[in-house]
Amino acid sequence: MRILTGNDLKTGAVTWWTGSDWSLHVEDAVDVTGSEDEIARREESARRVNAPYAIDATMDEGSPRPSHIKDRVRAIGPTVRPDLTLKPADPDIGNWVI
Amino acid sequence: MYKYDSYDQQMVDARVEEFRDQARRRLEGKLTEDQFKPLRLMNGLYLQLHAYMLRVAIPYGTLDSRQMHALADIADKYDRGYGHFTTRQNIQYNWIKLEDAADILADLAKVEMHAIQTSGNCIRNISSDHFAGAAADEVVDPRPYAELLRQWSSFHPEFSYLPRKFKIAVIASDTDRAAMRLHDIGIQIVEQDGELGAAFYVGGGMGRTPMIAPCINPFVPLDQLVTYAEACLRVYNRHGRRDNKYKARIKILVHEMGAEEYTRQVEAEFAHLLEQGVEPPFAELERIRTFFEDPLFEADLTDDIDRSDPDFALWVDRNTVAHKADGYVSAVISLKPVGGIPGDATTEQMHLMADLARDYSFDELRVMHTQNIVLPHVRKADLHALWTALEAAGLGSPNLDTVEDIIACPGLDYCSLANARSIPVAQQISERFAANGKTEALGQLKLKISGCINACGHHHAGHIGILGVDKKGVENYQLLLGGSEAEDVSLAKITGPGFDEAGIVDAVETAADVYLRERQDGERFLDTYRRIGMTPFKEALYG
């Protein structure tokens, strides 16, 4: 599957296309295969996202898991600062990223 | 240290307001990202893996307590309570909001700081010896020359769109503490027959094609310093490749053109420029020099240090460096606690370091390219009080230049260019050697880690270097041996096939064990490697 990501224009936060809006959580991302360019163009011109691009992902326990480690780190936050990640209480976070 | 005059302040203030307007137009949709990106990069604002990242320039690594407090306040007010000191003697903030960026630049301008030319294909922050003005072995304080070059290169219209970024280092001793020959231009202030001049080394660098800069002129009179630098840049600007960013650095030009031909063209341009009179008046250098006069060192201070506390004695042995004034040392504050993130400092730690600089070091601090902080002028009599305060704040690690004093770039945890994580590897190595007790026996062992070929972690220059690569989507680490950024400069060589994350930590220990087994009296790791070569290490690593 392909999922769409970018950054919030004001805050720079990593965001994911949910089908109708942008979420901070990768598990909200939806498959955009075939329509990624059109959505990216439309959302960027409306300034709802900055520098969007599509990545490969797979379904993992019911939610998308980016295929490449760089995108997994991006989805969660720095692995060396679990206190700054989106799931600070998740003990398996490192395993998910790696 | 240098203080802005009204012209400096006006320039920086005007740039803040210019950027404020640019950011506003971007947020209002009047600028596209393609239009805005080069504008924000000119002000040090990147879009990194998780957020905007702001890189703030610390000219030649020198700052005072007021500025360090301001950096701490920015971390607290606009970021997430910490900053990252870099291998270019700068500081980076990882969680910046675009809507705050102009306010941050305004706060910086209030303490005579900015983020201009910390990105882009221009002359970047000029680096220098972190012990400048304190070192016993320097012929003169190199910082006035670095400052003169900073002023010359700031907003230089001809050099704002070079083929590629450009880095200059200035030192003034035979001991190289600034990786001088691994810069686009390395300048060493030297003394010859009682006269000071500048030796120019041009075409060095790390990155994907590491090269050691050759000396193209051993003695340029100091009243022609800027003119000669301008000639070097002009020849590069004229012939440097713009068709391929991977071949656009001056090192490639000097290599492909040949140092002899490059030098010939520089000398011809230099002769032409001398007629143009581009050199600033010598009086300007004299004016700048007055800002770098020695503080009022006390006379007749004791050199005695009470070493009865063994932990304190170890810190003194490892983290203090000889000073030119009797009764003083330069003290290094390690930002490398065991298992910590190299170069990171919290808001509280930055405030403390600022207070300690005010109380113990004539209000002055330095950022080292090895991602530590220096208090350059500390009375030996004050060392115990200083160490006690550092220890209480987690800043008293006694590990300067040991295997635990690791340079590591932000790597894949923060950087969008990285292929692998650097920081976790550094953490595991420091924990491994702290636990196995080999750090003391290993002595000086400079270990440097980069998360990609761009080499921000200086892996080419490590006695042991580690390069993170992407191997079919999985992090993999190459091991390199034999590099040095110092006066005995050399480029490290790859040992062989790479290792996974656990394997690279084992590999470093294996290499260290080879050294411990093979070393002769007085040899550092690097000396042993140079004597016995790669083969014994490869045999131990790969069987």
C-alpha cells in the first residue's frame, strides 16, 4: 500500500493523510495508491500540508507500518528520546521502529 | 570577545525583519515552499525528519554567559528543553515551529547572534581552535583573523551562491585542534623570521570524497589575508562544478585541476586583486584585535591542586588542559555522559554552564567541534568548586579524548539525510567501555560516527570511525581505522564488510583489544595502527 505524509506548515509536525484530513498518528493513514499525486497537489495548494510525498507501507496488526526505517522513525519520533515520541508509554516502540 | 557595532546590529536586525515578512508570506500562502525554502535556509531553518530545525551560528565557537543563557532560554521557550551542539561549533534546535522562527531570530539578535549562513552554498560559520587565547602553544590568538574573515564573508554578494557550501577554519598553533586540513580552506597563522603570516591549505574536506588539503601558500602576509582568501574563492567560483552537486566542492576542483594549476590561478587572481585594493584597512584588524585582548589574569597564583579526591583528580587529569598563564587551566565540560546523547545539553545545563563561565572563566565559553564545552580560563584553585557543580548536574564525565568521548551526528533519529542511526551506537559503545573498564587503558582513542556519507560525524578522521549505511532498508555500519583530524592528519580506511548494530559495538571492542595486545610503550591506538597496519585488525574482526 501507499500512504501519504508531509509536515504541518506552521509547526513542522509530521502528519499523515487520513482520507479526509491530516493526523499526527500513522495508524490513521489510509491507502492512497493511484491518487497520491492528486491529493498531495490539492492539499499542498490549500496549505493543509507542507512538502507531501507518498511512501510504501504494509498493514501490521490492523494499521499501516511504513516499509522503510526512516519513515518509521519519522512516524514515531527519535528512538533515543522515548519521552518525546508519540507513544512514550509503549514498551515495544523500539521493536516497531526497527 | 567581539562586540557588534551599530552596523553589525543593523544588518542582523534588518535580516530578522526581512525573514519575519518572508515567513508571514509563506504562512499566508503568498510564497510556495519552492520559493520559501532557499529563503529559510539562508536563515538556518531546515525542515528535518520530525520538524523544522534551526541551526544557530556560534562564530569560531566563542560565546559569553549572556549568549549561553539566551540559547538556553530559546530551548526552553521555543523547543523541548534542550539543544544539540554540533561538529561545526554551532547549536541546533530540533523542534522549531515556523510561526516562532522570526521571534527566535529576534531573541538571538538581542545577544548579537544569528543563524545567517548556517546553510546554503555560501561561506559557513568560521571555526577555530577552541583553546584560542588560552593555549600555551599558539603564536597568537587566531580569533581576530577568524572574525575579520567572518565580517568579510557575511553577506558577501559574490560568494552567496557558490557551487557548494564552503567551510573555513583558522588556527594559530602547530597542534591542530580544529581539523584545519579537512576544510575547504584551512588557515594557520604562523611566525616566520619574527613576522606573522598565514599558511593557506585549500581543498580539504570529508563527505563522500574525503581529501586532505594541500598547502598552496606557506606564508601570506596578514595585511593581504582577505585578498588571498578572496582569490581562492574567486577561482573556485569560476571553475567549480555546478553540474553535479557531488563534485561541486572545492576539493574536487583542486584535485581535478591539480594543486599546482589551482595555485597558479589563485596567484594570478591575487595579483589582480591587489591592484583593486579589496583588503580592509589594517586598522580594522587592529580594531578587531582589541576585542580579543587577554582578560586580567591574576599573578602569583598557586599551581597546586588538592588531589585527595580520586574522582576529582581523574577529572583534572583528563579534562583540563595547560594554559598560557600560570595558575590557570582550560577546563572541558563533557557533553558525553555514559549512555548519553553526544552534544546534547538541557536548558538547565546550559544555564549552569553560563553561570560557571561567569563565576570561573571571565564570562567566556567555547564550543568544541568534538561537541563539548570549554571554560577557557579557570584558576586551578577554583577547579574543585567547578567540578563539584558540574558533577551535580551530570556534566562531570572525565572522558576527554577517550573512547567514551564520541563524536556522533544526529543520524537517522533526527536527520532526513541519514541512512542509519548514530546516537544509539554511540550510547552502546560508551556503555560497553564504561562497563568493561578498558577506557583508562586505551588512553587517547578518538571515535567518530556518521549516519551517512556526508560525514557530519567526521568518521573519516576517527582513530576509529563508523559509517552508517542503508543495506536494503536495514541499518548497517562500516568500521574504519586510522583517521586523524589533528596535525598528524590522515584518512581512515574501511576494514571490510559492515556490521549490524550489535555487531559494530563488538567490532569496536575487538579493534580496541588488538591495540591493547599489540601496543608498544607510549603508543596511542592510532600509533599502533600505523605501525602494524590493517591486517591484524582484519584478522581479529573477520577471522
